[in-house]
Amino acid sequence: MDFDRVLEKCGNFGRFQFVILILYGYTNILSSLHYFSQTLITFTPEHWCSHNDLDGLSAESLRSIYSNVTHPSCTLLEGVVNGTAVEAADGETCENWIFERENGYESLTTELQWVCDKSHLAAVGQSFFFVGSVVGTITFGYLSDRIGRLPAMLMATLAGASGDFMTSFVYTLPWFAFSRFVSGLSTDTMYYLMYILVFEYLSPKRRTFGLNIILAFFYCFGLVTSPWAAIWIGNWRHYLWLASLPALGVLAYPLLICESAQWLLTKKRYDRAVQCLKWVAKFNGRQVEDSVFDEFVKQHREKVNEQRKLTTHEDTFMGMFRTPRLRRFTFTLLLKSVIITLSYDVINRNMEGLGTSPFKLFSYTSLNYLPAGCTILLLQNIIGRKGMACGALLVGGIITTVTGFLIAFLDPTENAVLLAIMIGLGRYGATVAYDAEIQYAAEIIPTSVRGAAVSNIHVVGLASSSLAFYVIYLARFYKPLPSIFISCLMFFGAALCLSLPETLHKKLPDNLVEGERFAMNESWLYFPCFHKRRESLTKNDDNKSET
């Protein structure tokens, strides 16, 4: 009797799963507020070097006066003569600026005036966010396989919220960098640890529906509302309070859900695993005899003893590199994570200079998360995990290429709606690829190392996020270059997915031995939808021949 059968008796899609999915949704809201807060607090509006002659003038008037100046944002004026700017002598620098704030919103860059020769300060400080994300993902991923999914997730969430709260009180670069480092400790970690916990308690048939619909709705809600919340609050410091304080709600999680029973089994904590399964059964209103749990534990012990004879190594993430097939899968997942995460970050952060308010563009195009989640729900169980991952990257690459050339050859002010639509489609493709990748990786990786392995794969992906700013910088040489670069990565990633095994309708591996044997002799071009069709055609041919 395997774990899925016992969970089915206890209830694998009942009240307990409903509660854990709602908590997963709440975690997604926290994750969206946290991850993209760094974008919202550092938006840099249009600005001009201040001068007494410019006081009280409208933005249109300022643009007109500065029309003959090459760099109006950082050029100090001697004065204004007949509505034309007269530049000051060389060597004089601007010390104050006039900002065209979005509905009066005070961002970090406008309050601290980190523009022109100080414009790099925000980027330097934010880079520590990604350093923290690498440290946090390794640390909490390790802890999730040592002390459990639930406590590691709680620690990660509270660490990130503490960093955001600390950031709201800083005024200098060193403290800003430190607080962003602390904030980065929980980047994606709180999300994917909760994802793993939900993943291990859901029916395999319900995973795609439960995980992706909840992700689409709640993450979308957080992204769409956060820019408007920032504008409504009007200050980046107060917005960080809004983004961080709700994280205290995770302290109630242990009162409603329990630790992963599958993880407890891999750690041979059988009594605690049975206790968790009994809690699930009670929550779901199921009556399960003790003999069922006794038989399950007995068979699991026998299975572990047999596997121990086959290997002398304890299951660890590094153990995935010992055998050839698992090693290939692991390297492929690592490289795929780099491609998808970097593409996702570049597409989601490139919101300025497109003819629309970055706040509104970010909010409106975030609506793509709902159709993205529905796309995964409708197609993933038909075309398979491999087909979904490969197809999302392929389509996303095509959309990104077209968007890049439109940005290059169209005037943003005259084609703002078209560009907004293309940005939204680009985010849609990147979102489908990103969300599909999480479930696919979690299913390929054996249960015994799932926490550490998923975290390390995320580490490599998050480390690549620090390159996003450099990729966007390529636009200074040729406007569509960032889009062309990202689309090439996505096309390569689509081809890379072909080397991974299909996991749809298969018993997932519990340990490294099973992981090495998983989907043995499967073709790189195996897709469930085409395979079923071929089987159907073969059966029809057989029936005709018999007739």
C-alpha cells in the first residue's frame, strides 16, 4: 500500500485540502506583494533639473523648455530665455529636481533623490536583495529537508517581512542594502515551500487544478491591486508596511495544517506521519482503521530496508549527480530554471518608457495570471508536463521577439495600447512557462530530496535574476536587443525540455533509486496526447484486421 492510496482513504481532496489551498492562496498574495515591492518602491518618474525659473510650470511646459537639451533630467540651467533652456557652465551639477510624480506617489528614488549621478544607488541596494535570495533559498531549502516544510516556510516568510519592514526606515545606502538582503532571504522560498507542502497532500489528479487555479487567482490579485495600493497610500515607506505586516498571519498556519507526511516518512518518523494522516482523515470526516496505517508503515519499512541494500548512500541533493540519468535531469532543470527565471524577470520589470504609466501598465498586464493559470489547467493534463513546458517557452519566445521589434520601430506615445497588449502577452507566455516549470520540477525530483533540490534549482534561477538589469541595459545599443536575447533563451529552453521525462499519470519517485529508473527508455519526443492517439489508431487497425 503506497502513500497515495492511504491518502485517498484519508481524503485527498476534502476539507483539509480546501483549507491548505486557501492558505496557499494567502501565501501567494504575500509572495506577490513581497517580490514586486522592489519594483514599486523604486519607480523613477520623469524628472528635470530644478531652477527658480521653472517653479510652478506644468510637465508639458517643462518638456517644451528642455526640448533643446540632450539630457534634461541631469542638466543644470543658467536660466530660461524666451521659453528656451540655457544650459549652465560645464562642471556645475544638479542638486534638486522637479519630479512628475504618479498621482503624488513618493518613491524611494524621488524622496532620496537617487537620480542622475546617484541613480546607481537604488540598483546597488536592490542587488543585495538577490544576494539574500540565494542565501535564503539555500538555507531554508536545507532546513525544509531537515526540520520540515512547515517550520522552514514560516521562518522564511517572517524573515522576508522583517526585511521589508526594516527597509521602510532607512535613509542611507548601507542600511538600504542590508535591509534588502534580509528581505531577499524569503524570495520565492516561502512560496515554493508552501507549494511543496500542498503538492504532497493533494490527489495527483487534482494537483494541476488546485495548484494552478489558486496560484493564478491569488497571485494575480496581489499583483493587480498592489500598484493601486501604493498610489492610494502615496508613500513607499507606508506601502512596505502594507506588504510586510500581513505576513504575521502565517503564525496561525500550524493551528490549521500539519507537516508533510511524505517528508516525515523519508525521515523515518512513522508515528508522526501516521498522526498527520489521522488528522487529515478527521478533518475530512473520514473513518480509517488503525490496521490500514499499521499495514502502510510495515510495507514502507520493508521497502526502505530493500532499498538500503541497493545503496549505501543517504539521499541528498548531491546524490542526484552520482547516476547518469538523474545527473542529466538535474543539470537540465538547473539550466532551465536560469532561462525561465531570467526571462520572467526581464519581461516583468521592463515597464518604463512604453507610453503608459508604469503603475497602470504593471497592474493591467498582471491580469494575464488568470488566463495563464487556466491555460495550464486546461492543457497540462492533455499535452503533458513536457508539452506544456516546451510549448509555453516556444510561444513566449515568438511573442517576445515580435514585441521587441514593435518597441524598436513604433512611437510609444502613439502606440501605447498596442505595446501594452504585447507586453501583456509577453508576461502571459513567461508566466505560463514559470508556473508550469515549478510543478514539472517538483514531480521529477524524488520526495526524499525534493525540498533541497527545488530550493537549489531556485537558487541558480534567482542568481540569474541579477543579470536582468544588464539584459535590459542592452536596449541602449539596440532597442529590441533585450527581447531578441530573451527570445533566443526561450527557444533554447523549449528544445531543452525535450530531454526531460514525462510525469503525467506516472507514480512519482520517492528516492534516488526510483528517480534513476523513472521513465526509463522513454523517447525524447514522447508526448501523452500523441501517444494516446497512436494507441487509438493502432487499436482501430487491429479491430479492422480482426473483422
